[in-house]
Amino acid sequence: MRRPLWVFLHMPKTGGTTFKAHLERYLSWDEQLVEFSDWGRRYRAERELAEFADRPEEVRSRAVVLAGHRLSYGAHRIVPGERDVRYITFLRDPAERCVSLYNFRKSRGTTEADFMSWYRDDFLAHNRNSIVGFYASRTLPPEMMVDEGTRTQAARALLERCWHVGFTDRLSASLDFLCAEIGIPAEWTNQRVAGSGERLKSPSHPSDGEMIARHVTLSAELRAQIYADRPEDLALYEWARKAFGTTHD
């Protein structure tokens, strides 16, 4: 049988750090588990390591999981050999993800703004924070990202190509299932949960030891406002729950 190659399209604030921190315990960092976020590239640059795509075929063939915020569909092609390619991703309720993102940035010090100022001037102002935008940009060139219908269609098509679509509120079911499929123990622990008082445990991560405070709690009124302001994200999420929500529950 062909060895699986896992490609994790990591949308920020969906539980992906918990997943990758657990993988790091069992897969060799930057060889079997390769990170394609900005900090993954920084890790390699600081150590004068070649980027993954520039490494010899025999080295690239050792990859088990490609992961990161910057991966696009088609990333599996840089791994040589006949592999059983399995794209995976996690989705989160749009309002819960928004509040989580603010708590993360406020705790990290990348914003000093109060929530409503940040929400208006940053979150709503930039397409990069859109769930639809994240998935659409994995397959579409920038010039095709301007049309809402095209973005939504591309996002749905990509999710339909995924081998597994999980949900943050059912992360336990997804991680137990994926660990069994990858062949590693499922004794994982949640990482960077806002207000938990627990620090990130991921030796390779530049923010190892980071703790996230709960600066804002999601209210019913705030949830309704976020839904109304980002209807395309809510529609994609609700569609995905119907399409994939019963898988591996």
C-alpha cells in the first residue's frame, strides 16, 4: 500500500497548534513534520537549512505531514513518490474564531486596541481573516479573489477535496481518529486555550511557553453581530457542518 502523505491546511485559531504540538512528539521536526508557516521558514533560515522544496528527493520523500498557514492545494507535489495524499483541515464557528483571534493577538501584544476597535479596523477590514478567503486563496490567484461567488465556490470545492474536515468543537473526535490513522498515540493535550492558565508546550515553536488570556468572552449579541457582518463565512460553516459534520463523531 502507498504510504499516506498528510497535508494539513491550518486555518489559524481552529485547534491546529494542539494537533501539531502532538505530532511533534512522534515525528521528527522539519523532516517528517514540515511546517510551512512564516515561523517554519524563519526556523530554517536561522539555521541555514534548505527550504523543503530545495532538498534532495530522498530527503523530501521522508515527509509524513506537511502543515501550515501558507500551504496551498497542490503542495503534495513537492513530495516525490507514489503516496496516498490526504488533505485535512479544521473549521471553527466564525464568531468563536473571531473572539479567539482577538484574545490571541491581545495576549501576544500585537494589538492594544479594545475589541470593537480591533474588530472594525482590523478583522472586518482584511480579507485574510475570512474563512472563505482562507480556503479560496489555497486554489485561486489573487485576481480571482474579488468576486464573492467565485470565492465561495472555490472554498467549497477545496473542502470537498479534503480527506477529513474536522470541527474545533469536536476536536477530540478528529484528533483521536487522525492519530489512529497516522499510527501514533492519541494522548494529546489542548494547547493555548484562552484563560486556562496553561502555557504552550511545543519545543520547536518560537512561542513555546506562551499563555493566552481571555480578554473578551463571546456573548449572544456579539455572536449575532459577527454572523451578520460575515454572512459568507457563516454560510460556508453551516454548509460544511451539514456536509461533513457527522464524519467520525
